[in-house]
Amino acid sequence: MILKKAQMQLLDRQYDYCGSLGPQSYFDLKCPAQTQDASNVFTPSSGKLISNAKEFQCNAL
């Protein structure tokens, strides 16, 4: 995963930033009406990424 400005690149796809709610940031190909319904949820403080119901642990390089 690569975060660059308001986009996230993951597995050869580019996701747009949809907003944040509390400590979580939301990304999707097309942002849904409800931010929390986005397909990718990233928690920067822990490095936890949930993408389409799969959980990943991200570390800074």
C-alpha cells in the first residue's frame, strides 16, 4: 500500500480518499454516500488496513 496525497495505491489499483471519521481514514474507487461504507479502512496510528473484509498490518518503510 502506498499513500500519496489523497490517494491510496493497493494491488495495482488507485483508491480515492473519501474522508475520515475519528481515527480511521476511508478510501474507495468511487466514494459511497456514507463514508463508513468505503471498501478500504485505514487506521494510521496502528497501521491496520481493512480492505474488502481482509485485514492487513502496514508498516512504514
